Amino acid sequence: MTQQPQDEFDSSVENAEAWMKAIQERLRINDNTKGPRSALEARLRETEKIRDLEPEGSLKMDLILVKADAALRSISEDKKHEVLSKLKDIKALWEETAIYITHCHSRIEWVWLHWSEYLKAQDEFYAWIHNMRVTLEPDIELQLGLKEKQWQLSHAQVLLNDVLNQSVLLERLLEEAASLFNRIGDPSVDEDAQKKMRVEYEGIKEEAQSRVKLLEKITKEHERYNANVSQFQSWLNGVTERLNGCIGEATKSSAEDKLKALQEIAKNVRSGGKKWKHLENQCADVIQNTSPLGAERMKDELEELRKALEKLKLLFNEEEDRLLKILQLEGAYESQARQLEADVQEFRKDLQRLENDLDPGVGEKSEDEFVALWRKCNATRASLAAEESKVERLKVQLKELLRFSQDVQPHAESVVSAIQEYQSVRGKTSKMSADMESQLRRLFQNPLQDFEQWKPSVKMLLDTPEPALAQIEAALVESSQFKEKLMTLQLKKDLLNNILGEEKAKSFLVEVAEASKEREVLHKSLLQSKRKLQNLILQHKDFDAGFAPLQKKLSAIKAKIDLENEPQPDLLGKKTQLQRLQMLQDDLSELAIQMEEVEKLVQSNTTHRHEMNQLSSDSQALKRSLEMMIQQSEEHIQKQWAFNDKLSDLRHWITVTTEKLDSYQHADREQSIESRVADLERLLAEFPDKEIQLHLVEAHGQLVMENSSPEETAHVQAELNQLKESWRSLKDMATNLLKRWQLNRPVADKKKKIAFVDRRQKSGPVFRPVDVDSSHKQERIGEWQNKSSHLKLLHDFEEWLQGENTKLTKILALESSSVEEIKARHNKLEELQSRVPDGQHLFEDLLHLHPVIGNSEDLEDLRYRWMLYKSKLKESLSSPTPKSLEGPDKFRKKHSGGACAFLRRVCWAALPLQLLLLLLLLLAFLLPLVEETHSCKLANNFARSFNLMLRYERPPPT
């Protein structure tokens, strides 16, 4: 009974599969757009027939689904998978076949429509080509004038714009042809056909462009000719008006002004011939592209312009000849009169300049000023002698002017006045020259007379046992002045020869040379006396002026440093003290630079050098002392910071823990005692670590009190006492609360708690309570007790680390088989991880106290064990079970069965959802049967949204 549905299902699947393969084979044969148009139409009709068979395939699929449903209900579970697999394959084959039918028919239909639209556009293009060729074939007609040529050019430009606008349609048509050729491969749309269309279009385009260019050239040439003709007529009228105006003003303007105006007009007249010749050449070019009647009109217009130009030239030449004759006579007189006046003015200027140079000025004059005046007088006399020839030339020019009919009286008076000024300047120059020579003879004798009076006073000064330095310096200044004066006299040999004569000048220069030698001897003696006095003064004065301020400044710095030895009351005072010490260090550096400058002055004096060495050694000792004080101050500040930070952290923890314990005391009684006891136990587990931190705070406090003032020491001690009191209160509160809760719990819970406490005591370090006895406090202030406390902290940290490592080893040794055990194990590991930051903080405190402990090997071993513990704990947290790294195969084998059971449960739960999806898929296959008109219109619209293509509006072909 179960075999029959299975066989019916297999048979329906085989029939459908054979039918689909046959359809696909027919589609494969027709799925080709290559070839001629008739073949494409045949393939289009064949695909339409295949598309009509699509409902038959849908019925076959429905039959398969019915058979499959019957077979699944009747067969066993192990064979259902085979039925479902076949059903899935036949569905995929049918979906592929349906899509292939739609795509194949749409593709062939689109290519056929595309080809039809292309042929229509191609026919329209060739019709336009024919019309344009007919229009552009006739030759260009010659026109009468410019207006007609412009009309003709406008019509040609319209045709060219039409041709250019067709380029866009041509490119579109070529793109469609290339697209069709890629799809159909027909020779009617190959590259040769495309090139042929482009060549025909380019021929029409070139012909239209050449026609427009030629008409533009003809029109622009005629426009330029008309503009030049109008410009020439305007120019000719303007020149004629100017020439008539110049001729008509005979009584108002002089001949010279008229001639200048004619010369300006002449330039325009000469350029007129060139302009007319240019018009003639341009007219010949324009006539070639003009009708015969228009050419005759242009020649008559050009001839009239030539006649008007010739008439203008004739009138201009006659007027120019008349004015030149008048100006020839006037020019000769004016030129000679101007020349005479210019020569007279120049002669007077020269005389005035020479007379101004002879002005002696007012007041006493120096030797150089007298020499300059004497030389000016001699130069002026020579210049006046040279001006004698100019006087004779002025007389000759005045005689030549008497030949003309014009009045020459003003010119004669000017010449006579200039000759009289010449005679006056000549007499004045001779008198001044004699006065200057007498003054110079007297001045040359003065330096020798002054030297003879100065020489005895200097000899007396040199003979004095202890002369004053000021007197020596004054004598040296006077000696330098005499040297300059005597050397100046020796350099004036030529001047002395001209003034005194050669014999007197020679004897005078001998006296000057002897006086120079005597002055040189006296000057050397004065310099030796000055150097002796200066050496004695500088050795005492310079050292005393530099050494006293240095000694005073060093004493002041030492006094300030002594004031800074007192301990400071607080952290702010220590920081301020450090800043003051750094400022004193800068002052010492400046003092060292000043001492180096003073040491350069005591190189030769033994006493002064000994004093400077003593001062330098004191400065170096003070510098070393100051550096040690700065280093100690920085260390004290660092210790104070460390103490404040650790004290603040521990206070904060005590405050938070106290608040928690208060909240436990006032908590609701209905709350589970178990949970509160568990929270209290976690807090108690932190007490050993915090007790270690308390010892560290006490150690830092001892370091701070050793280097603080009594007030600061008392304050720190009070803070430590308050901290220990808070710690003791917190510990008592926790102990009392734990005891009270233990009384309210069952006996078994008490035993469990006792066991937990015993384990904690075994694993963690045992800390003794803090003793607040005053005698015990004073004993811990000692150095030996301080070091013992630090070693105790190191030992306690080692015990705590060992206990934590033991806990971790026990946790990892337990085998976790269930999910609850894994979670419990993970919570224990997280609890260990939560105590790692506190341990790290304590270890860093131990590193900070390393100079006090002093045993580097033990500390390095402790560092290695601490890092090993952290890495081991981190690896344990990252892996779920301890055996995961040792036996991965065992883990997979253990959990493989559980995974399969889980997947089976998930599949059974999802079975209704799978059936619902299968039903929806069946409905989706049945939807196409509802549509009566199923075509490729939507597919074509989708393709058109991405690519530019032709649109076919009519219904598909049959």
C-alpha cells in the first residue's frame, strides 16, 4: 500500500523532469539574437509558443506536490528525506525553466523591437541627407550690396545649425546600431554601415560649413570696405575744414602759428594718399564677389574721393609756400637777437658767481678759511682774464644787428651795462688778494711761537717726583695738538712757497722740523709717566671694587640657606621651601660667573689671588650643601605625598565598609541571614589585605615624622592614632555582627562558618591587633623597630600570596561536570581575581619600601611568583574547564551526544513553522496561474530603467 504513492510520485517527477529538459533544449536552440531579421522573427514566434506552454508546467508541478504529500504521509521517516530531496530538485528545475522561458522570450522580443525602431530612424536620417544635399548643391549667387550679402549669410547659418543639430541624432543612431550589431551581428548594422552614415553626414556638414565660411568672408570684407570708405570721407571733411580755417585767419594769427598749423595738417594730407590706395586695393577684392551693377557703383564712389583728395593737396601747397617766404626774413633777425641776449645773460651770471665767491664773511677766520679765500681770489683773477674775449665778442654781435630795420637800442644798453660790471669785479678781486696774503703770513708764525712758550712748562712737570695723572693727560693732549699743527705746516710747502717765497719758506720749514723733533721727545716722556701711574692705581681700585660685592653676596646667600634648615609644618611649607632653595641655587650660579670675571684681574697679585681662592672654596662648599638640601627636600615631599595618598585610600575603604556594616545592622529582619553572612564573610576576607595596608601607612607615617616639625609630627601621629582607632572599631563591629548572626543560624551553619574561618586562617596571614599603648608607639619610632615592621610586611605578603595560590590550585583540581558546578567554579575564580588589584597595590608599596628592606633577591623572587600567579589566574578565567587544554578529544566525545539531542529538540519545535513556510511557497507557485496576461512588459521596463534604449509602444507582434 505504501509503495504505490512512492511510485506515482517518482513517475510524476520523471515526466516533469523530461518535459522541462525538452523545453530547455528548445529554448537553448532559439536563445540566439544573431542573424538576419527573418530568422529573429522566426525565433520570436517559437519562444511565444514555448511561453504558452508555461501553464502546463505549472500543472505538472501541482501534480508533483500532491503526489509528494501523499507519499510523505505513507512512507517511513528514513525515506522522507529522499522524497523531500527530489521535491526540492524538481522545484529548482522548474523555477530555472520558468525564468529561462521569460528571459529568452523577453530578450528576443526586445531585440526585434529595437531593430524596428532603428530602421525607422535610419530611413528618416537618409531622407534628411537627401534634402540637404539638394539644398547645398547650387553655387553661391553674387549680390548687389552689403545688405543682400548679409541676408544670404543668415540663410546659410540657419542651414548649418540644422546640420549641427542632426549630429546628436546621428550619435544616437550610431550607438543604437553598435548595440544592435553586438546582439544580432547582421551586416546591415555593422561598422561599415555605421561608417557610411557618418561619412555622408560629415560630407553634408563640411559643405555647409564651407558655404558659411565663404559667405562670412565675403560679408565681412564688404563691411570693412564700407567702414573704411565712411572713415575716409569723415577724415577728408575734417582736414578740409581745418585748412579753410587756417587760411581765413590771416589778420588774427602770425605767420609762424599758421605754418605750425599747416605742418600738422600736412601729416594728415600725406597719410590720405596711403588711405585712398588701400581703399582702391580693397575695392578690387570686394568687386570680385559683387554683381556687375554693384561693382560699377563702387568704382564711381572711389573716383569721387580721389578728386576731393587732389583738390585738398593743391590748396595746401599754395598756402605753405606763401608762409615760408614771410618767416625766412623774420627768423634771421630773431635768431641773432636771441643769441646776443643769451650771451649777455650768461656773461652776467659768470660775473655774479665770481663776485659771490669773493665774499669774505663776518667775524674771525681760521687759517684754512684764509687759505681758501686767497685761493679763490687767485682763481677769480684767472677767470676774469679769460672773460676778456667774451667782451670783444659781444661788441661784434651788436654791430651785426645794426644791419636790420628793427630797433636795437635795448640790446645796446644791455651790452654796455655788462662791460661796466666786468670792470668793477676785476678791481675788487685785486684788492682782496693782497689782504689775504698778509693775513696768512701772520698765521703761519703762530704755532712756532706757542710751542716755544709750552716747552718749559712740560719740562718742569716731568722733573716733579710725584706728578698728578690729570696734569700728565692734559700735557699729552696739548702735545698731540702741537703735533697736528706742525705736521700741517710741513704739508703746506707749496702754499708757503706761493705766499712767502722760496727762500723764506725753506728757512721756515727748517724751524718747523726742529720743533717737531723736540715735541716727539717730550711726548714719549709723558707717556712713560702716565703708564706708571695707571698701573699703580688699577691694581688696587679694580680688585677692591669687584671683590667686596662678591663677598657680601656670598654671605647673604649663606645666611638665607641657614634659615632654611628648620623643618616645615606641612606639605605646602615644604614645597615653598623647595622653591626658595632652587632660587638660591640660581643666585649661586650667577655669583660663580661674576667670580670668574674678577679672577681675570688678579693674575699677577699673589695676595689678591689667595683671597679669591678662599672665596671660591667657600662658594663650592655652599653649593654642595645647597644641592644636598634640595635633594632632601624633594624626598620629603615625595614621602609626604605617598603617606597622604595611602592614608586617604585606607580611610575611604574603612568609611565605605563601616557604612555597609551599618546597613547590615539596620537591614530588614526578613532578609535571608544566609545572604548577609555571605556578604560579611566577603568583607572579612578583605581584612588581612587591609591590615597589611595599615602597616604600610604606619611605615610611611614614620618616614614623614622623621623629617617634619614638632607640630607636623604631632598632627601625623594624631591621624595615625585616629586611623588605628577606626580600624579597631571596624574590626570589633564586624566581629560582633558575625557572632550575633551565628547565634541566629542553625548549628550546621555554625560549623560551616567555623570551618570557613579555619580555612581562611590557614590560607591567609595572621595579623596581630594594633596596640595603641604609648610606650609601644615610642619604641616603633626607633630605626630598628621600623625595619622590623617592613620585613614583617614582606613576610605577610608572601603568606597571603601562598594562600591565594593554594586556593587557585584547589579550584582547578576540582572536576566540573554540570553547568551549576562550572558556574560555581567561575564565581570562585572571579572572587580571586577581585583581590588581585589590592595585592598589586600592596606589592607596589613593597617596591617603594625596597631601600628599607634591602634584600633584592627575595623581592625579585616574590615578584616572579606574583606574576606567575596572575598569569595562571587569567588563563583559568579564559578557559571554561581545567581539562579543556589537556584533552580536547575527550571533551568533544563527552558532549557530542548532548548536542545531537539539543538539535533534535529544536527541529521538532520548528516543524509547524516549516510546514507553514512550505504552504506559502506553494501559494507563490500558484500565483502566476491567476494572471491572464503575462508578458515581458515589466521586464522591459526594468531593463529600460538602467540603459538608454528605444521604446516600442504597440502590442507585441504575432
